[in-house]
Amino acid sequence: MSGSLGGGLLVAGTTSDAGKSVVTAGICRWLVRKGVKVAPFKAQNMSLNSFVTREGAEIGRAQAMQAQAARVEPTALMNPVLLKPGSDRSSQVVLMGKPVGEMSARGYHGGRQEALLGTVTDCLRELRGTYDAVICEGAGSPAEINLRRTDIVNMGIARAARFPVVVVGDIDRGGVFASFFGTTALLSREDQELVAGYLVNKFRGDVSLLEPGLDMLEGLTGRRTYGVLPFAHGLGIDEEDGLRVSLRGAVRESVVAPPVGEDVLRVAVCAVPLMSNFTDVDALAAEPGVVVRFVDRAEELVDADLVIVPGTRGTVKALEWLRERGLAGALARRAAEGRPVLGVCGGFQLLGERIEDDVESKAGSVDGLGLLPVRVRFAVEKTLARPVGSALGEPVEGYEIHHGVAEVLDGDAFISDDNGHSLDGCRVGSVWGTHWHGSLESDAFRRAFLREVAAAAGRRFVPAPDTSFEALREEQLDRLGDLIEEHADTDALLRLIESGAPSGLPFIAPGAPA
């Protein structure tokens, strides 16, 4: 970029799930392949999918994925504010990687959010001083005019940084032209001046049939479309929200390759409330012959070879949900029959005997499912770590994000250090539990674990000997970069990133108050 520092772009969207995260990652991968030193940034993220950086900061997993796309180490600067919902009306606020308390939506938007603008602009300024370009991701829609006064993630940060804005629209949902026009028209004159144009996402069909509409859109708005990205399967990596996969019977979006052995392995993931870090199962879905499904009925566990109880922001609430839906009883029957069950983080905690929670749910003492000899006490301080160890004779690493402190009373150690001392988790028969997110991304450990599962399930399943989750993730990120390089006007995007906020674009009435 001509050796200059501080260029940038804000990728906004007409709606949530329009594709902002993957487009941002794609632009980062395209730029870094051109030799541009680039970093991702999202001022404020609302997500239950989070990650721990090497300095022990908690950030959104989407920003960690985007950092990988940019081939840089993720840091708290890239996501200074993370909101982790605990109910429909309140969230834990994580500031610069550390939790600072619970807050209602009204309290946050009523003053706290606006006060954080200085923090996020300081982070962005530091990134701009270090990188050639910073690609920012917005949140939801920039046209949420009821929240504009306190906005720090969409037009608020774009105006503070004088960044141009490209609005992404999901044409697969329909109504993309109205969404582009309406999004722009609802903005104030000052905000509209920053909107350079649009990017169509998830298009199926003949682009020539779309072009007349793009020309008319430019005539109506004075703003061009920077590209039409085709619909591509298998690119929903590290989404921010578990709602898309918490529907009954949903299959984790992946290409299921044929098994190496005679059998496939069927994995059922309990779609618990406030499910967090459901991306833990991505590494399983990437294995040839492994089919991963999210379920919410007891009968859907019957034919599963492995049942996973994933992480959750509401351990006690998830426990109640499992009991109400009959899943708790189904899990107990599986354990009694020696059929595999794995609990991760909150899922590990609720498999234990007892939970003392005066922090998260404030429910006090609650009986767990009693499948593991573990008692859990919730601490005020959150554990944030990037541990390494070994399990099943293989190296394993992961990351920890939890308030619950587990006291293991019996059973076998699951994850140990080099001297054989227990580091985390517990195993009794075919029931395993661990706090470590991401452990299944360790290839050798994952294969060893799947061999144990197959043996306990009586399946003639053989793990592929050479599946590399890291390599598959890199392939996905390269595909995102290819989408941008092949289907967007990259010369125009590069000029936009280098030159900053556009000028001279027409104002579209009616507009909204500044």
C-alpha cells in the first residue's frame, strides 16, 4: 500500500448474519497474500463463541479467525468489547479481554457503551499505527437508528476513524436491493457520506441477470456495488452465534467425506440454552466419516455413537433444560450402558455431582447429573488460560474460559502434564469431561479419542491418519480470500482502503437524526 500506514475499511451489513465476519476474513486473507500487513478489528462483539489470546485475554472467536486469515496473532486490541449474553436482557461485559461485570441492555446502551468509545478508538489508533490496513467489522445493521447515539461499532467508529464503509447484503434472504437502499437512506447525512457502496453476498445463478438491478441501485443511491460473491458451502466458520445450529437436527455445515473404515461415526451435540463455543465440534465434523448433528430431543440420542454436552453461559439453566426435555435421563442411561458421553466446560460441570453457583445463576447449591465424581464451585474470578498437556498418550492443547472450579473426587485423570499429574478433567468408563475448549483440534489426540469412542460404541470406524484441522482451516480461509479476489473489484477496494472516506456522494432522503 505504497508503504503508508493506517488505511482501513468498515464492513457493515444490512442485517445480522449477512456475512460480515467471513467477508472481513476474506478481505484480510486477500490483502495479506498481496503483501499488505493487515489486522482485523471489531469494536464491540456480542457472542458466546470466544477465544483466549496468548496474553490471556478473551475475545470473540470470529476476530481470532480473522486474525488467522491475516496471519497475525490475535490480541485484545482487535476486539476491545465483548458482550456475552446471560439472558434476553443482560450480558457479561468483557473489556480488553477481562470481565468487568454484568449489565442490562438498557444500562449498557443508556450510557456505558458511549463511555467506551474512547477505549475502542484508542485500540483502533494503535492498530493503525502498526499495520498498513485495518479491516473493521460492524455489528448487526448500521441503520439501527434507535441505538445510533451510543453506537461504537458501526457508523460511530467509521465516523471517528473517517473510514469508508461497504455494506454487505445477503441476497439469499431476498430483498437485497431494498435492504441496501433502506440501510443507506436511514442514515444521517454525515453517516451517508462514509458509505462508499455495496457488496452482494451468497448469490446463486447468472450474475448477468442481477446486473440491471445493480445499475438501477447505483442510479438511485449514487453508490456502486464492489462485487457479487457466489453462495459457497462450508464457509460458516466461527460464527458469532449458536442460534443457527441450535435447531433440531441441524448438521454442522461441512463436507462429510467417506469413512476410512467400514462404519461412520454419529455424533449428537445437545443444543443447550446459551450454548457457547459450539465450534469445539468443528474438528470432529472435519473428520472423514464423522457426522455431527445438534439435537434437542431424547430420542435423537438413541442412535448416536457419541453425545457431547457443549459449553454454555448458563450451566444451571442448561441442567434444568436437559431434565425438562428428558435428555438428562437419556444421558444417564448411556452412561450406565457404557456408551460414550463428553462434556466440555459447562457441559463438564453439569455432568458432576454438585454445583455451587452464587455467581452465574445465583441458584446456590444444585444437584448435577451425577455422571462424574466432580463438584463445582463458581468463583467470581474467571479462568482464562491457554494450557497444554497430554491425553490418551497424545499431546493436546486448548483454551479455558470458565468461572466454575472443579474438584475431582475420583475417577481417572483426563488431561495430564508431562509427569502424569492431572491438569484438567475426569473420566469414568466411557464418560469424559474437560474444561478445555479446542482440545479436539489437536489432531493426534482427536484420533486417539475417536478410536476410544468407536471401540466403546462397537463401531468399525477408523480415523483418517492424516487429517490436519489446521490445514483444513487454512484451506477455508484461502477460499474466502479467493472469493474476494475472483468476485470483487479488488482494484477499487484497494483504492478505497488506501484513500479513506469517500466524498461527494449524494444524500438520500429521508435520513435519520445524527
